[in-house]
Amino acid sequence: MTTLDFLLERDFVELNQLLKLVGLCDSGGAGKQLVASGAVRVDGVVELRKTAKIRAGQRVTLGENEVQVR
């Protein structure tokens, strides 16, 4: 599994935007499609809300990639 660190500079980042910012997809729209497909997990639970607020301390998983939000 590949672990990526993402330094959060605000209170939260929307899930679809996080996927784009760390390079797991090409655009926010592609991020929305990934979330809608059920392929994205937040803290181990499938997340279907495309603009879910992701905060520091959470883990986002897509396939073999894990994003640690700090």
C-alpha cells in the first residue's frame, strides 16, 4: 500500500477535491465519479458523499493508496 501525506491548511477539504489534490484523479469531476462508484473509503468505511468534509486525522483509501490527512 502506498501512503500519501496531505497537509490540510484549512478546517476541511472536500473529498473529491482531496483526491484531485493528491493526484489520485485528474479533476474534481473524476473524483466525484470515483466516490459515487463506492471505491473510496474514509476511516475504513465506504463514503458515497462526493463533497464529504475531510478533516485532519482522517484516512482516505482508494485501491492500494492511502491518504493521511494532517
